[in-house]
Amino acid sequence: MADKQPASSTAGRNTALAWIVACLLIAQFLYRMAVAAHEYPRPADRFMTIAFDILCLFGVVFLRARLPPPVYWAALVAGAGLFVIRMHSPESWATGHWDYYLLPR
């Protein structure tokens, strides 16, 4: 029984994890809205990023008690916005970014 950690250290770890996931979702959303993609990723990369976005969104929902309400709602809207971006166009579905254009050669 000596290997159990106190509840306060677990709560602190969960709070830090909630903040990291929320900030990651918000930053990804802002990056994908602001920066245009210049190439298509491989299908495996595309599905891994979709799965990562889903897992982060579920993480924010499950850890909502650890976040202040404005941060929780901003992360929730950003997570949903990542999927709205993917529905914008065929290029957005493939890249995950709002804009897509080829660089001049």
C-alpha cells in the first residue's frame, strides 16, 4: 500500500493534462485556420491526425471539471472547428487546413 500516491498529486496531474490538451486544441485550430497547406499528406497521416483530434476532443470533455468554463468552451469550439474545417472542401478534408494552394516553382 506504500506505492499509492496522494489524491492531490493525481488531481494536479489531471489539471495539467486538461490544460495541455485544451491549449493544444485551440492552437491547432488557430494554426489550421491561419496557415495554408501546400501539399497533401499521406492517407495514414490524415487518419492519424483525425484520430488525434478526436482523442483530444474526448480528453477535454472528460476533463472538463479541471478547466475553467471559458477555457473549456473555447477548447470545445476549437475541437469542433477542426472537424468543420475538414468539411469545408475536398482539399480541406485531405489537409486539415482551411486554405490550400501550391507554391510557385
